[in-house]
Amino acid sequence: MTEELKVSGMTCGHCVRAVTLAIQARDPQARVQVDLPAGLVRADTTLDRAELTALVTAEGYAVTG
């Protein structure tokens, strides 16, 4: 399933890596795309939206939508 989160606070490659690794630590097969200018995280994963939100916020970013 593909989930899309609107995320604020991501500004650089480190942010992309942190979010990607956090998601892939729970679902190693996840395909994660981060669009910094749009503030979007798209993940093709077995994780649900609540799990993704928790992982992203644990990295210090705010899920806004």
C-alpha cells in the first residue's frame, strides 16, 4: 500500500536519509520517496499511516496532513 504524508521541517539530504532509514528499519522492503520542496513523504510499505506518522515524528519532524 502507498501512503503519503505531508511533513514539515525537512530541509536537506540528512532529513531524507533519516526519514527513509526510520521507515526501512521497520519495513526493510519499503520504497520511500521524499520530496523536500513539497514536504511530502511517499512510502510503498506494509506499515499503516499511524505507524509511518509515529516513525517520522520520532525523527523530529511534524506530520501536518
